[in-house]
Amino acid sequence: MSSTRKTALIAGALFVITFLTSIPAALLLYTPVLDHTNYIVGAGADTRVALGAFLEVLLIVANVGSAVVLFPVLKRQNEGLALGYVTARIIESTFIAIGIVSVLAVLTLRRDVGSTGAGPLVTVGRSLVAVHDWTFLLGPGWVVGVGNGLILGYLMYRSGLVPRRMAMLGLIGGPLIILSGTAVLFNVIQPGSAAQVIATIPEFVWELSLGIYLMVKGFKPSPILPGTTGDAEADKRSPALAAADR
């Protein structure tokens, strides 16, 4: 297996891991602490919530890892944007980390409820959950549109490393994520509303399809890959055939 194929395989696997770690945490494991305002003074489901936090730690590793693995390839297309993609992933992961800490702080305070008193802790618990909600909006709900959507979508489209119709999903989904996140920020739509969910679909399909494609097929021949011929040369020989290939 060539080094380029290994890079594509690892990057694809890391993208798939982001789905396997983020979805259970966001939709299942964090539910008790996020949806129940009195969780901090209740019986609790600490092990379940802690598992969600652990999965999000793995999510951070996969987020940053995918950008770092792709950087040596993407910098041949545009080094500045490739570095920008790594930076966007780090910023996204920073927001996720703050959200993890806020959730774990709820668990710590719940365990100390006997000595601290229940009344004030309810307000503190709600505040910490609110911090988590905003980190989710600003990280996965906004920065992702810039990083995985616009920057990665553009780099993949221009380089031809994946089918360009697939890369277009990133260029479409990125702005939609940004717009919906901004709309939530200014209270135009509600978090988790149908409008926001619909706006995330192109980005969701883009990231998942990219991960699967890189794992199964690897990179397409591209001018930025050594020893290959790419779409730029194909365009010169036969625009019709190059268009059909995309």
C-alpha cells in the first residue's frame, strides 16, 4: 500500500470516527444532563454522561488528527488554506473541550450536593449546561461550516482528490451551517429547530461521504499527487470526458 493510499485510509477512518463519537454523545448519552434542569440535584446517570464525555475526547483527537493527516497533501494545493483548515479544526475542538468540561463540572457538583446545598446548585447546573449549548453552537454549529465546509470543500474541489460533485456538498453545506448558526445566535430560529436540522444535511452528507470515499477508494489521481495525472490534464485532453468523470 502506497503512502498516499495510507494517508487517505487514515483520514477517512478519522472522519468516520468523528461520526461514531459525536452522534452518541450529542443525541443519547448527554440527554439526562442537558434535558433535565434538576439533574444536578437528582439521582443522576453519571456513568452514562461520563461515557459521552469520553467519546467527545476521542472526537477531539479524530478532529485534529484528520486535519493533520491531510495537511501534507492539501498544502500542495494551497498551503495557507491547508493551515487554515488545521486551525479551524483546532478551534472547533477547543469549543468541544470547553463543553466537555462544563458537563463534567455538573457531575462533580452533583456529587457534592450534600455538603453544598441543593438550591444554588440548580442555577449553577443550568448555567453550565448553557455554556455547553453555546460551545456546541459556536464549534460544531458554526466553525465546522468554515473548516470542513468552505475550506476543505474548496481544497478538495480544486485539487480533484475526490469527485468534484461530492466536494460541492461542502461548498454548499458550509455556508448553510454558518447561516443557520448565525440565525440561532441572533434568535431568528431556535436551536435544534427543523430549519437548523435541514441546513446541516448537506454538511452531514459531505463529511460522511468523504470519510467513506477515502477509506474505500482513496484519493483520485490529481496533479498535486506525485506520479499521477489529474483532472487538470484531463480537462486539456477532453473536457467532455473530464466532466463525465466528475
